[in-house]
Amino acid sequence: MPTATAIINLDIEGPTISRHLYGHFAEHLGRCVYGGFWVGEDSPIPNEGGIRLDVVEALRALDIPNLRWPGGCFADEYHWQDGIGPREQRPRMVNTHWGNVEENNHFGTHEFMALCELLGAEPYISGNVGSGTVREMSEWVEYLTRDGDSPMVRLRKANGREEPWRVRYWGIGNETWGCGGNMRAEYSADLARQYATYCRDHGDNKLYRIASGASEADYKWTETLMQQISCFGCEATPKNFFQGLSVHYYTLSGPWEAKGSATEFTADDHYRTMLSARRIDRILTGHSTVMDVYDPGRTVGLVLDEWGTWWDVEPGTNPGFLFQQNTLRDALVASTHFDIFHKHAARLHMANIAQTVNVLQAMLLTDGDALVLTPTYHVFEMNKGHQDATSLAVHLSADDARRTVDGAELDTLSASASVKDGTVLISLSNLHAEEPTEVTLDLRGGTLGEPAARILTADKLQAHNTPEASAAVSPRAFDGVSVTGGGLRLALPPHSFMTVQAPLN
Ligand code: AHR
């Protein structure tokens, strides 16, 4: 059996793990919004004002901190004024990015803000730079956040909302290097400055403006943005045009043209996937290194506002709807990402998995009135204690929990730890497809009380949940953790994710 040791320094506190690293993303894409979040007030599916209540209830259990909307690529062809006022009078459009289907704009600003209120999540609105105008974006901020009396405030009130909402997170374009306008970094950086100038802080609503950032390892893009970030000598407060910049990274097991099935894959495909997932560590390091040069005080945030697995769509479904199943492999991609996010918490302010319902690496899959919690959902739930916790230093010695994949080394154990309110939470993933790993948790600088562990695993990596077998992959208690002199010991089953929680003595 492979063995690995994790030294956990209970007295060496790292950065706070922002709860926003557990953020979400809902785009007008396939059945994410329509059928996923939104069924309309006349639906037989229980809803509040058109919003599906089973979805809300499931997501509330995750304590989701924020929700990004309306895209994605869709954001750059979305005109917000089409999505306000009486629904039947709202103009329609074609969603050219996703399936070429007609969008009726029934889910708009008021519906999104109502959804955020039901979820207890902060809104993260992604504004249109690709095909919109500076005025349009500026007015959207005014409509949402201004108090008192103004043209946009009067319009909002006429549409039934008296008080302004609070909106902190504001995206200035999406993938401006691609679907958001096919721009050069220099042009995109100039536009980000221009748009950010007119996205005003109204009253005490302070925006956190997020400039459209790099794809994967495009560090030059990040450098170009960072060179343009400061508003030297101008009267603006804060002095930076934008407070964060984004990066997108998706996990694939092969080339873009042959992404493979979500449910039918080999152990080698799995290891390639894990290698791809682990690449996010180098990518975050690369962008952070560039940002450190221009912002050594780390005031500007890196925002990974799209991440997750991307497989071929399920057979027979619309290729433009990006509907995929979700197996234990996806869960391990998520848990591995979180270990890496915790390590980068000083610079990484936010991360948003793509996407919350029915699209890509979803938390929830719906089929008519049926709702399925995916294995990825369970990782978010089991890990939620890390939100706003203090990260703890973890030194992994993979010993022989390691293998060579396509000429590269892959550690098959992943781990992270944090402490909050006197409770330590340790997350462990065994990425090995077939073998358990003997794990020693060598605790230094303190001791722990009685541990309680939960495990997420199944007989095979391809296991997934369906309406007929909704608990095929679901967490259960694990009683195999033994307390040793200096720590804990356990055998982590193959392809499993585990959390161990214990009071700090
Ligand atoms: O999440 C799906 C799409 O992936 C988003 O719309 C886009 O930003 C990215 O390319």
C-alpha cells in the first residue's frame, strides 16, 4: 500500500481562506438558469416568484458565498435593460453563444437579486464590454446601488424595488481575449480602465471591480493589466481602477477536440485529469508572481471566476448546452483544487466553479422535477468549514504515493488544513484509482481532541448519482482514524475524499 505523511503545523497560521473561494457561477447557458434556477411562477415545481425552491434549499446547505451572473460569454451580449419590467413585454434575443436558442429575458436583474437573497449569497455581476457601452454599464450600477432620486433610481422604483441593493463584485467584461471581443491585452486593459471609471461607488456601496483577465497561463496578459492598474495622480478613491483581475482555467483529460466522456473513462484518463487539475497550482503561482512585482502589498485580488471539468456533452443533448454527468473523478478534481486554493489564499480572493446547475461541473442536476446532488456538491458541503478559516501549513511527503503520468510526476495524495473557532478541519484526497494510501498525519505545535471523519467514495471512479440512484456517491461517517502519540493515522481508500474534524486542545 502506498504511504504518505502530512506534517500539519497547528501553530503556524497562514492566510485566511476567503469564503469567496467557494463561489459559484450561473450563466444563461443550456439549463442552468431556465429549468435549473428558474421555472417561472406558473410551474408545478415548487417555486418562490419563479425560483426553484429545491435548488435553493440544496444550495443553502453549501453556504454559497457569491453567485456570478449572467455569464460567461453570454454576459457580453446581454443588455440588462431587456431584462427588467413586466416579463411578457421584455424583448427577446438569440443566445448566439449557447445553442442559438431564443432568450426571453424572463430571468433578469430583479429575478437574479431575488435569487441571491434566497440563497444568502452576494451577487457578482458580470457587465457587458464586448457589445455594450460604458453608459449601459454605468447605468446598471446606478440602477442597482444608488439611493435617493435619479433617473435609474426612478426606473428601479417603477419596477417595484424601492431600496437599492448592495452589490460588491462587478466584472468588467469576460474573456475579452476571446468570446468577449477578441481583443489584445493592451486594448482590453485600456477598456477596463475606461469602464471602471464610470462604474461608480454610489453612497456607501463600494464596488470591487474585476477586470477581464488571462486564459490559463497567459502571464503576459496579467502583466499588461497590472501595468495599467493604478490611477496615478487622479482623484479616484480607491487609487486602483480595478480591485481584482480574473483568470480562467478548465480541467480536461486530453485535447480540446477530444474531451472524452464524463462517465466512461479509464484509470489512465483519470490520472491525466488529475495532472491537469494540479496544473492550477503552477498557474496561480505564475499569475501571483507577476502580480507581486506590481502589487507587493497584495491589495489586488486574483479571481479564478471559472474553473472545473469540461467533458463531452451527454449523448443526445444539445452540444451548445454543455450538460455533463459528474462522477467521483469530478469530486477529486474539486477537492484537489480546494487544497491548492487554500495554499494561494493570500492572493486568490475568489474562485467560481463553472457552473452551479446542469452545466459543466455542476453541483446539481435537474430532470423535470427531479433534483440530483452530484459528487462535486458533496465536496463543497464537506469542505465548507474552510470558509473564512485560517489556513494551516501542511507539508506533504508523498513517500510512494506518487506515479508517473505521461512523463510527469503526480502525487496521489492531496491535503490541506485550516482552523476556525477552535476546530481544525483537515481535507484529504487519495487520487489513486485502485489502491488505498496509508496516511500519517504528523501534528506539530499542538494537539487535537477526538476526531470525527467523513468519507466520500464509491466502488468505482465512474460512480455518479441519478434520479434513480441519488445517493450512489454520498458522504458517510468513517471510523478508521486512529489516534497515535503525535497525530493521527488512517488508511485512505482508493479514489476517496475525506474530511477529519477535531477540536484544537
Ligand atoms: O463556462 C462556459 C464558458 O466558458 C463561459 O461562458 C466562458 O467564459 C468560458 O469560455
